[in-house]
Amino acid sequence: MRYIKDKELKSIRHRISTLLVLCLFGLCALFAYNTPQKKRVIREDQKVYLEHADELKRDIYGPNPDAQILKGNVRLKHNGATLTCDSAYLYQESNSVRAFGRVLFRQGDTLSLKGERGFYDGVTQILEVRKNVVLKHRNQTLYTDSLNYDRMYKNAYFFDGGKLVDGKDQLIADWGEYNTQSRQAVFYFGVKLNSGKSNIETDTLYYDAPKSQAHFKGPTTIVTNGDVVKTQDGYFDTKKDKVELFSRSTITSKEKVITGDTLYRDKKTGVGQGYGNVIYVDKKNKNELHADVFVYNEKTGKGFATKKALLKDYSQGDTLFMHADSLKIETMHINTDSAYRKVHAFRHVVAYRRDVQAICDSLVANGKDSCLTMYYDPVLWSDNRQVLGEKIYVYMNDSTIRMAKVEGQALSVEQLDDKKNFNQVSSKLMNAYFDEGALRRLVCIDNVRIIFYPINDKDSSMIGLNYIETDTMRMYINKEKKLERIWMPKAQGTLFPISQIPTDKLHLPSFAWLDHLRPKSKEDVFKWKGKTDSEKLRVIERQKAPVQRFESENKPKETTQQNTNKPAEENTSQ
């Protein structure tokens, strides 16, 4: 009996489990039946409407059973825009259109888009047009073979090569994007911009149609009337013909090249600016100008350079390095046959070349007479010779020194081989004449004083010290840089034997040997040392013309009497 009851109990449990599974399945089926499927609901104002077609039909057994087949002068409308074509498939379920033949999309009076075939999705409002595509928006026209236009975000994309025409500007690229609202465009890969006079080639270009301004990124080349620009980042205004370059750029104009971290150039005004390690190279004249700030006007011929300003001149084979706090350039009679330049160097001027060195406070180089004038305590060194004075004029001839003139407290010092003694000449005026860059004649005028050491020709020993005072002296030097002869009209002098030279006769009163101020290398031009107060030239008051006074004829007699030696009361009593 117990065995039967257990078996029945198991059977009852099995039936209950089966019933529960069937009930659960039925509930799920009922829930699924009662829950409606979600479908995309298209609002009435968002539907693509058919306005006209010569023929309309539907083929439920064809390749497009869900489409209305439209033929002949098809015209559709959606959200303020019209689409015309020769034939089309209208999908009302998905609110989309596939158009064929002379496809033309119009939006207002400012935008039109045409091509051979297209697809329009009314939900996403994206229009895809293919083959011979032309997009016109205001004054801009875009030509391509494949274009997608997003009406919601106002963006037109082309990805199979395209050309944008904006007046005289023409842009060509492999891929690009144009926004009809902001009228901004972006072009990538093989980008070329032609603006009439200028051609730009770059990898990436951003174009602002209202401003006619292009912003290029990546390796870029700009060619304008023979001028070549190389840059990695910059802006170009095609209307104003302005260019702004960044990221170490270079502008080449015939035989002149300028390089800088930042460059600005305005072709209309002729103004060019450079900032950050600017290098201006004149290949024709064989010179360079380096500075952190450089401004130049091509039309006026005026320029300014400062902050680490350095002039390099290699027209004579060896390079001359000259530094000053600031450099100013002026061009006189520009664009004429008589044009010439003036270069002004201000404060802390230091010049170095292997055969000549100089320092002064200010300097002016005049191209008209090829004269270089040094002001305020100038000092000039060459080999073992030093020249100084109040002003030094250096006249050039085909980039070679022809003559040097020293005015006011002129002093010439030559250090002898023993490094202890010096040949010295002082005067008010000193003229030095050169032949092929070598000193051949020295003329000293007015209050001439001389100290020199005669040399024995046999054993090259010093004979003594010769001290001379004269009015004029002419010294002639041969090609071997040795003294050939001296001419003086009248002179007074004393020869001291080498063992009997008084210590107060070793140097002239104005003697100064300033070798510690001399630049020893091209790097020293940036190291200003300057004279101490004791080394500076004394200030000589120039004689002034006497002031003459003329007494007026109408002057009262009493006033005249007051100017006599006796008091006015005494004159009256007499």
C-alpha cells in the first residue's frame, strides 16, 4: 500500500509542474499579443510631398515594391525645399526619395544643388548627390562628383575631389567640407588655392568665404609674382593680399630671403614684419641681418631691427660681424637710378672681422659716398695698431677700405714686438690712405706729437726713443707693412738712448691702449665692455663766437649812464 501512495504522489507533482509551465507560457504569449510593435511615426509637416509627376505607378512585384514610381517633371517638396528630377522612387514608409536624371535641389533663394542622381532622407534631412554635382550658395560654387549635404547642420561634404570657386579664388582638394550657414570651408589632401596673383599648395586649408581668408596647416608653399613662401602654419587674406606666417617660415623674393618664427607681410602697403630669430639675407650684396624684431617697408625702403640685432657682411671674402642695440635702414630716392641707403646703428656698436675690429656708441653707413661714420669714443683696431678719436670716418671702394679719417683728439698706437713699447702719434686730424686694404700713407695735421722707436737695420735692435713735435707729418709704409720714410716741414724732437729714456716720455699725454675692450671673436660682438670714465676722451669746449650787443638809439640816457664806470649820482653832481 505504501508503494502505491508514493507513486501517486509523484504523478500528482508531475501534473502540477506541467500545468504551471503551460500557464506561464500562456501568459507570455498573451502579453506578447497584447503589446503593440513600435513603429516610426512621421509627423505630417515632416513628410516628403509629391507636388507633380507626369506619371505615377506602383509595382508590388518589382525590385521596389514599397516605392511609388514617379516619371516626367517630378517635383517634390519637403520642409521649405524643393527637389526636381526626371524620375524618382518615393518611399512614403521611410520618408525618403531616390531621384534620377537632372536632379535639382533648391532651398530658398541662396542655395541650389544639382547632379545626375541623388538620394534624400526626409528624417535625417541628408541629401546625397552623385555625378557632375554643382552646389551654388550665394557667391560660392562647389564642383564635385560626390557630395552629401546635411540640411540640419548646414554642412556639405565631398570626398572624391572637388573645386570651390569664390570670385577670383579657386580651391581644389581631394576631400572637403563647406558650411552654408557660416560659409566656412575645410579642405584636405592635395589642396590648391589660386587667387589670381597667388597660388597656394598645402595639406590642410580652412577657408572663410565672407573674409576671403585662408588658414593653412602643414607643409605649405605660396607663390606670388615670383615670390615664394614656405611655412607650416599661416593665414592669407586674398582680398587685402596679406599673409601671416607662424612656425618658422621663409619668404624668398628674388635674391632676398627672410626667415623668422613669425612673419607678417602686406603687399599693398609694402610693410613686412618679423619676430623671433629673424634672418634677412641679401644674396646680391652678400650680407645678412639677424634680429628678434625686424620691420621693413618695401615701398618706402625704411626698416628697423632690434633685440640681438646683428649685421653680417661677407662681400669681401672674410665675414664682418657688427652688433648694436638697434639698427635703422633708410632708402633715399627709392625706385630711381640715384637710390642709396643709410644704415644707422644705435648704442653699444661692436664690429669684428679677423683683420679689423671696432667699438663705438653710434654708427652711420651712407651708401651715397660709401662712408661709414663712427661717433662717441670710437676705437678701431687692425693687427697690432689701434686708432681712436672723437669721430672716425671710413670710406669704402667696392667693399674695400679706401681711406680713414679721424677727427678730434686723434691717436694712433702701434704695439711693438716686445709687447711693452708703443709707437704713438697724436694730432687733431689724422688721414689714413689704403691700397688694396693695406695702409700705405698716414697724414697727421695740427699739434702733431710723435713717439717712435728707430730700429737698427743690421740686428733689428731698438736704437732709442724719438720724441717729435711738429705741425704736419706724412708717414709712408711699404707693402711689407714697414715704415719707409717720414716727412715733416719743421719739427722739434729729442732722441733718447734706450738706456736713458725718462719714464714720463714713454707715453704721450693722450696715450691709451685699450686692447681689453677689443672683441677677440665673432661671439664677442654681443659682449659690450665700454670705456671707463678715466679712459673716455676729455670733453673739449669749442670756442664760441663773442656775443655782440647793439644799444638802441631810443634808449633813455639814464639807462646809458648806469652802464658807465662811475655811479649815476656822481655823474649828475658833476
